[in-house]
Amino acid sequence: MFKTIIVDDEKGCRDTLENLLQEIPEINVVAIVDSIALAQEAITNLQPQLVFLDIEMPGGTGFELLEKISPINFEIIFTTAYDQYAIKAIKYSALDYLLKPIDPDELAKTIQRFSVKKHDQDLINNKFKTLLNNINGETTHQKIAIPDDQGLSFIKITDILRFQSDGSYTYMYTVGKTKPTLISKPIGDYQEMLTNEQFIRIHRSHLVNLQHVTRYDKGEGGFALMSDNSKVEVSRRKKNEFIEALSSL
Amino acid sequence: MCTQLNIVAQQPDFENLKSKTDPYLQFNDVTEHNNIVWFVTNNGVYKSSNSKIKLVVKQENLVRFIKVDQQLFVWSIYGEFFELKKKQLIPKKFNSAVSKHLKNKIINSVIYHNNTFWISTVIGGGIIQVDQKTQELKTIELQAEYPCYVVPFGNKYLSGNNANSTKKQLAINLNPTSLYVPLAENLNFSKTNLIKLTDGTFIFTRQHEAIRFNNTKVLNRIFIEKNIERVYQDREGKIWFALNGGGVTCFANGNFVSSNATKYLGNKTVISIAQDKKGNMWFGTSGDGVYRLNKTIELTYNSPKIFSTTNDKTEEIKSVYVLSDLPSIDENSKVLRTDLSKNDTIPPVVFINNIKINGLDTVVLNYYELNHHENTLEINISGVFGGDSELQYKYILEGKDVDWNYTANTNMYYTALQPGNYTFKIVAMSDGGVWSRVPAVITFTITPPFYSSFWFIFSILFLIIAVVLIIVFITFRKAQKRKELFEEDKRKLLISELHALRSQMNPHFIFNTLSSIQSFITKNNSKEAVHYLSKFSKLMRATLENTQKQKIPIKDEIASLELYMDLEKLRLNNKFSYQIIIDESIDVQFEEIPPLLLQPYIENAIWHGISNKEGTGIIKVSFKLENETLLKCEVEDDGVGRKKATEMKSTQFNHQKKNKSLGMSITKDRLEIINSLKGSQLNINIVDLENKGLPTGTKIEIFIPLD
């Protein structure tokens, strides 16, 4: 049984979530609060293991709560109706979130993931640090959590040269490293996440950071030359899109 | 053929008569006979008549007139003699000995004196005397192989020839002794004159030289820049020199005389001179017709005395005068006076004798303008000085040669000269080591062919630039237009995407779906209610997000379609099931298509194919790669078919009616715009499915370009 607190300013949302969580035996909702201040108090007093935290609230966003509590020795599942910017930041930090209205199936899946996860305090701290960095920091200092054999590492997005798919695995090439990092996730996941960060899928196997493209060599599709002097094939069909993206940099 | 010359120019004191049909007529000789002025031309004999000159009789090769006992004779270069009588040329017959002697000879000069013809010939140089009346050959005097010149001399004659073929010397045969005159060059077949002056002295001319002598010694030698064609003494005693390319020059009492004659004749080539009884001077030219000058106004220059028409015994011949550029002789610097007694220290003088351009003789001018194929020049020069030794020359063609060339040769050749400006300069050096003071200079310009002339190149360049500019302009305009169209298409696409959003956010769909969910709630089936509400919110979210993008991965589009069909299934109480078939070769994450393209067709299949059908139906949505860049999407239903659906629509009020056509037409528009943006030509096919003539559904094929 995980001690759980629900933080949401809307009554409907609190009630729905409470109802849905009643169906899940691992969860024990110990507090339901409607503001950041009360949440801080509840967390301090009750020491929960899990907090459902609404992002958009009057009197401060959910993220502000994170800045007030230290150390964060619990997991957070963010809830939001529609906040693309926040969702992006959460995704980069490899944190969990649920979209409202909440799909009971997804809720169940998320809880399932939570319950089997090792709760490593350092990792949690790093995730939140990254999240706060991504929310508050400069866009050029955005970081993304990359799963590796150690767990997760947080890489500056501007340091990523490109991704190359290998079946359901992906190689990530970063600045200053001759060897790529092998990631146990398909390239599409990163395409989804990074499309708005000047990454472009120029080939079935390649997702490149436009900032690191130094040259384009003509050919049937052509080749993108990267800042590390690697040469990446461009799919014939992606050629125009790629050139257009390059020229609008 | 020319028969008449008319006045082409007239001043109070002169007339120029010229043939319009044959302007290049050469007037070899002119004389007055029976108060009429007669002319010998290369075309025949002409006479003057009332300010006109008319052809009398046609005959070629005539050289000069000769007066024989009040009769006018003409002789030809081949030794034929004609008497001019009543507009006819009557050949003079000589006996066989004379004929034999003159056969194959070229006649140099003929005089008639003491009832005798004195005929000197060039080839087989010699002089024969032929009795006019008996036509008999009186004497033959074969002198040398070189030309002979003959003039009356007392009761005898005076003749000249080269004394020695190796020496540049003229021997004047003053019987019984000879007078030797040094010459600038060996005698050759060039035009010579030998006349007797009224003071009893003689003048011999050849090329640039004129030598005056009496029976004992040479009195004067002068050199004139232009070749001397003819020398003539008029009744006032003035001596006229007709010059090739130099008009005329005249001396009176040893001084230069400038007159309207020198003015009008300028640099023309004058080849014959005569004075009529009225005192008018007649000048025959080569190429400029005939000039008649009335009594000339004369200007005498106080130059060093060059010629004496009186036999001035006190004047010792010790000087050589070189005259150049005669019309402006008043500039003293142009008269070069050198001392004969110091031969080796006399600066030699160089003349340009002849210039052959592409092998053809030309009149020597100071300046030539040649076209690009007139590029082979042969320049023949003469160097003269007091002595009789060989001269050395140095010459340069500025514009081609970088340094002076040294030679003893008097012919210079230049071939294949490139277009440009050239100056040819030559100076001579005597064996005493003295150089000419003034070089002989000719300048010429070879104009480039039209295709390398400045204007041509400029024009071509201009044309090329203009064409390039026009092409650039047109291309720019086209690009601009294309860009405009492109922007317009993009704008249209945006609008149509908004429309697509509207069609997907079809109010009927939204509110009826919400109604269906509401029914779960009223039935206390909150689980189903939450389930469908999640789907509904996901579809709304996806629609909102996807419509912000030009393209989404096929995966996302399929997810939306699934949500949509799930919700429609709910509305229609599971009246249909669906299958989504994706070809294995498609990477649904990688391949992207414009969002919301297919939904209207699925909506149509559900509401017009399936909803009107009895029992349940199935909708198959499939994605295939038609080729590498073309995705084929099919939406197939097993509904009532288009025909029946239309019938049913027309008979019943159907809330979907309007929306159906709108949604599909939006997709069609969007595909058209996408095609226009991509330059592809694709369409939407509607296939009516049949089985044994009965409709079994409808299949829509939508082709979407992938690149």
C-alpha cells in the first residue's frame, strides 16, 4: 500500500481520481488537497510515497511545489488537461504524467510501473533537477533523460548529434563522444519527443539535430554532414523537407 | 565604257574633269595640237571640247604623243606608231628591218628630230633612228641591256644609260665623251624622263632623283620624297614635276613656287603635264581625271636656290638638296642641304618607294587604314646620299618589332600582321657611320574584323547581358509567381485544414457521442462512461494537436481513426466492426501524412454505407505503398452502395447529408492543394463494389504523396 496524496484545484478532477484510485488496491489515498500550500503541509506531515500533482493551479503551478520541498523522497505523477510545454518537460525528465480526463487503463498502467520501480533517491533527485532545469532554464540548456545501463543519464539536447535506429534499439551520438550510446527504445520515441527541438527524421534510420548539420551533399537523397564529420544518408522523400528545414534555421 | 569626262569640281581658276563611268582612267600624256588639247589614256585618245573631254578613238597600250611635221602621232608601249587623223588612228608602217627590231621590245622613249624617229627601247636597250619618209632603219646603236633615254642634242642626240650594271651610275653619252652621274640606285625598269630645258641644260629624272646637267658636268641633284612621274618646262621657264601621290611641285628661277596648282592637286598622282597656248596648265592624273588650271597665282619662297634655269657658270655643284613634303616646303627644316664634297659625312636620306599590300602596288601615303585581311606588306625603300657606297639601314615596325632590325636590303616584308596600330620607321647609315637625320615613317592601322571590333564585342556583350538579364528576370518572375502560388496553396491548405478540423469536430458527432456517454451514466454504467469519455477526450486532444501539424506519422492518424470509429461504433450500438490493415513494408512512425484526410470517407462509409444497411457491416481501412513515394489508402465498406445511399438520402431528411459532402470535398481540396504543392497529379477513386450485379459496398481509394 502506497501512501498517496492527490493535489488538484478542481473538485471534479479530485473526485474522479479518488474514485478511480479506490479500484486500485496498492494505493492508499491519505490526503486530497486543492492548493500548493496545503500540499506542502500534507507532504511534510504525511510523508507520502506517491503524489498526483496537478500542474495548473491558481496560486502556483505544481512545479513550484517541487522547489519548496527538499528532499523529494516520493514519486510524482503529474496530471494535466492540456499543457504541451509542461508535458514536454516532464517527458524529457522521464517522469510520469496523466492526461485529464484520466483514462482508467492508463492510470492502472502507470500505477503498475510505479509499484515495480526501484525508488532510487538519487535518480528521483536528478529527474526533478532536470525537470526544473527544463521548466525554468534556457531553451539551449534543455536536458533529456536517456535510459542507459546505469539507469538514466541526463543529456543536454544541444549536445546530441543524432540518433540512429537499430531495430527496436537506438544509438545516440553525442558531442565529444566517439562511441554512441545504445538506448533500449525505438527511434520513434525520440522523434516524437524531439521534433520540436530542431531534430528531423531524415531517414528511416536517422534522426538528426539540425544544429549539428554542417553541410548537405547532393545525391539521390543526399547526405547530411554532421559536425563530427559523420555522413548521414538522407532519404529521397525527406530531401525537400530536410533542405527546407535547414534553410529556415 | 567611258566616252566623256565632265566637270566634277570647279573654281574660278580651275576645273576638274572626270569620267563618271571610268574614274580610274589614266592620263598618260597631254598635248595641244591645232588649238585642241588632246589626251592619251589607257583607254584611247581623248580631246577637250567645250568644257568636256570626249573619246576620239579607242586604243589600248598608248603611251605618248609625238609631233611629226605638223601631224600628231601616238606611240604604244609595244612600238606601234599611229597617225591621228579624222578620229582615226592610222598605223605608221615601217620597213621590215625596223619592224623586226621593234618586235618584242618595250619602248622607253621616242623623239622626232630632223625627219628622224629616235626610238629607245627598254628590253635589249638601244636606240634606233628611223627615217620618217623612207621608213628605213638608219642606225642601230645597241648600248647596253639597260634602259636608254634619248633627247635631241644639237644636231645629234643625247642618250643615257647605266654605265655599269654593278654601279649606280648614269652615263650621259655626250659624243664623244660621257658624263657620269652617281645614282641612288641601279637603273631599272622604272619611269624615267629626260628633257632639254630652254637654257640648254638637261634634266634627267628617275624615281626620287632629278639631275640637271650640261654637256660637261652635273649642275644639280635634288631628291624629292615622291616618285617623279613627269618633268615639264612651261613657256615661262618654270619646271614642273608631276609626282606619284604628291601632286605637283614647281620651280621658278631655282626657287620653289607654290601655286593653286600645288594646292588643288594635293597628293594626287599626276602623270602628265602640258600648257596650252592660252597659258592654261593641263594635268592628267591617274584616277582623278584631268585638271585644267588657269593662269596660276604664284608664291615664291625664299628658299636656298635649288635650281637655276639660267646657266649660271659661277654655281658649283656641291650640294644635294632633299625635298620632302613639298607642299609645306616653306618650313626650312624640311629642306636638307648637305655638302657633296664630304660624302661620308652627309646624313643619308631614306625614301619609301613603294608599298605593296597583299602583293599589290599602292600609292605611297603617310598613313594607311587597312582592313584585317590586308595584312601582308612589302615596303621598298631607297636610301640616298652624296656618295656612291652601299648604305646600311635599320628599321622597326612599332607595334610588332621590339627592336631595330639591321639590313642592307631595301625590301622589308611583313606578313600576317595582327590588327592594331603600326608605325614603320627606317633610317639609313652611310659607310662613314652617319645616320639619317630624319627617319622615313609610315603609319598604318589594321582594323580588326568586325567580329572583334569594339562595337561588335560590345554589342554582343550587351546582347548576352541583356539575354541573361531577361532570363534572370523571367526566371525570377516565374519563381516569384510560383512562390506566390505556393504561398497561396499553403494558405489554402491552412484554411482547408481548419475546415478539416471543423468537419472532424462535427457538432453532430460531438454531441451525439456525449449523449451516448450520458446514457451510460444514466444507466449507472460509470465504467463504460469513463472508458468512452477517455476515448472521446483522446480523440479531441489528438485532433487539436494534429491539426497544428502539416504532417503526422501514419501511426498517429491510425490512432485517431481507431478512436473515431470506436466512438461511432458506440453511437451506432456496434452496428459495424472495423479492420485496419497496414502493409508490413510501412514504417508507421517514419512515414508521415497530412492529418485528418481519411476521416470524412470513413464517416461517409459509416453513415451512408453501413447505417442504411440491414444487419451489421464491416469497414476495412488499409494502407499500402503504391510505390516508394505514394501511399494508397483504401476505405472499404460492405454497405448499401452509393446508388441506394443517394436514393435514401433524397427521400429522407438526413442530418449527415450536408456534412458528408463537405468533409469529403475538404479532403479532396486538400489533396489537390498538396498535389499542386508537390507537383504531383493524384486523385481519389470511388469504386462501386458489386457481386453479380448487386451492390456490395463502396471502396474509396485515396492516394497520398509521401515526400
